[in-house]
Amino acid sequence: MKFGVMMHKNTQNIGDDIQTYAAARLLPEVSYFLDRENLDSFKTDDGKPAAVIMSAWYMWHKWNWPPSEYILPLFVGMHYTDNDIAKQDGSPVKTQFLQGLGGQYMNAYAPVGCRDSFTERTFKDLGIDAYFSGCITLTLPKQPIITPQREYICCTDVTEPIIKRARALTENTDIEIKTVKHYKDYRNSTASWAEREQAVKELLTVYQNAKCVITRRLHCALPCLAMGVPVLVINDIKEGADIRFEPYYEQLYNCSQQQFISGEYDYDITDPPKNPDSYLPLREDLLKKVAGFVEKYKDADISADELRLFSKEQIINWRHDTMKDCMNGWLYVTRGHINTNAKLEKKNASLKKKLDSSEKELSKTAAALKDTQKKLEAADTKKKELEKRLSESGSKNAELEKYIAKLSAELERLKRITSCRCVRYSVAARNVFVSKNKKIKL
């Protein structure tokens, strides 16, 4: 029997190809690379089934399920995340594709190995026999050891504050900080698997020879764990990370972004500790599982008819009913959104009308305020003029008061003189000898 592996042909994340590479290297040969989004239409060249390691994230096109009868699957490292939880747009089909015939198909090849605890719980809740197998990338071997001209630390898809902190921690050393991204756009690519595999090997070799790696990426952290490269996971950069990392946090050094930046978390990136080795049982179990699968089917001669669990009519009817129910549910949700939007638009129109009215009133008020401002400015000018005049008047009053005081003092002096008896007698004697109009009155 020929062998095959899963791949995401239109990925934008080289982490998908790392998983494919990890699975492919465990097989004696790989004749088929199956597109995870078109599993129902897969057919082999010779019309005989292929034994396929089904390790991937399932799945955008959920209506392409169950897989074709030309696939003999080994379900390990399987991950399912509902797109609502992943905060991404997606299909109206959620877990419905794992119920009915879809669930029966899974159980026909159970137990199903899950990449994370969330997937395991979800499958078990749906009645699928599942267990935690770990990710297929835990089986990766060491890559070529190449002594770099200068020691370096990889910062993979982390934020600029983390990179800045890493540079600060290595400021007085000869350690280089390398920034790495897992973004790899194969959406419109014609790259062959050989080319894509080479890109994976080159990236893994970069990680292999790093002093340590700081990342938020699962498929950077787990390959580093498998290759024995010290790795630190920043666990709160992207929402929903816990779904994919549970329970790997127990097997990886990890902290929050703030803990790393503040130095609260004790991890020396210039002299990093060895990774925990609690993942090793998972690695060994995965290797044994795949080796047993290969041994069992490498010489097997099985027809597609023997693997056909359901007739085409059964599958078509199940897909029809499932899609109909999902689309009806989606329709009701959409109608609800439309009604809500209509109400919001009506409310917005009312608020806009009130806003326009308020703007007119505000315009009038602004004009009135402007007029009042002018009047206040004129009144202020008048006030300043009056204050100036009052100040000048106060100065003149002070001079007048001073003059009156002087006159009063002089009058008082004259009163005292005329009130003297000898003066009075002298004046009276004078008046006897002068004419009437020259007499002094006392």
C-alpha cells in the first residue's frame, strides 16, 4: 500500500508545512500529499487506497466530509477549533460535520489522537472515541548542527516590546537578536513540495542552532521542544492561544508578555535552562503508533470497496440534510442580524435627526455666544476706561483734600488770632478812627 500525508496547500503559515514534514519523515515513502480541504474528492493513481497520517487542523470546508474511500486514515495530532472560538470568519457548519455519518466515520478508525485537550473534550462530547496524542511535530529529529559565527536568539512572531526587551537583556553580550516570522503565503503559489520542504528544513535549522527561541507560535515551540532547543513561550499575545497550547504549558517554559518585559518571570535568555522532558512519553507513543501503522499496511492489499463505509447516496443525503439544517440555522442567525441592523439603522437615523437638530441649536447658541463675547469685550474696554478715569479722579480728589486741609488749618489759625483779647481791643480801637467801609468785623 502507498502512503500519504495531509497538507494545507493554500496556507499562509509555514507551521502547517512543518506538521506535514514531521508526518512525511515517519513514512517509508510519500506518494500522496492530500489537500485537507478536499479530502472527499481524493483518488489514488492506481485506484487502490493510500494509508494516510491525518494530522492537521480540521477544517475550513467542513462539507467535504467524510473523506473518500481511497483514504485509510491514522488519526493522530488532530486539532479542531470552531471558527467562532478562533474569532475568524468561517463556515456555518460547526461540529455538525462530526455527527451522524461524520462521527461514525471517525469512530470507525478510533481511537482518534488529538493534538490538544480542547479537541479531545470536544470529540468526546460528540461521542467520538478520542485521546490526547500530542502533536506530530513532537517527533521531529534534530536538524544539522552548524556553529554560527555569532550566537543568536530567535524572536518568532512576538511583539516589538518583547524584541526590545530581548535586545536590552543582550546589550552587553555578543548575542544577536534575530526576528523570525512564520508567515509564508502559498495561496497563489506553484511551489512544489520539495521546495516547501526545503523552506521548512532551513527554518528548523535556524531554530536548531539558536541559543534559545522566544515565540508565541505552537509550531515553533513544539519543534524546538522536540529538537532540544531552549524555548520560551509568551502565552498571552494572541487571543485563544490557550485552546491550542493546553496542556503544553505544563511542558514548556511560558509567561505573559508583561512578565517577560518586567523581568518578573525568571528565565535567563542569555543562559537558558534546558527544556522539561515531560513530553518524551508523548513522542515515543506517537513514534510507536505511526511505526505500527506503517508495519501493518505497508504490504497490505486492500480495495477501496473494503474501506467504503457508506454508499454515495447515503453520503449525499447526509451532506444535504446536514447542510440544509446548518444553512437554515445560519439563515435564522442572518435574519436576526438583518433585523438587528434594521433596528440599529432606524435608531441611527433618529439619532442623526436629533443630532442635526442639536447641531442647529448649537450653531445658534454659538452665534449668541459670539455676540455676547463681543459685548463682554466692549464692556471690558469701557470698564478699563472708567477705572482709568476713576484713578485720575482719585488723584485730583487727593490734591483737593490736601488744599482744603490747608485752608482749614489757616482758618483755625485766624480764629485763634481773632479770639485773642488784645487783638479784639486793638481792632476795636482802630475801628474808631477809620471810615465805616474800612472797619474790620470780628
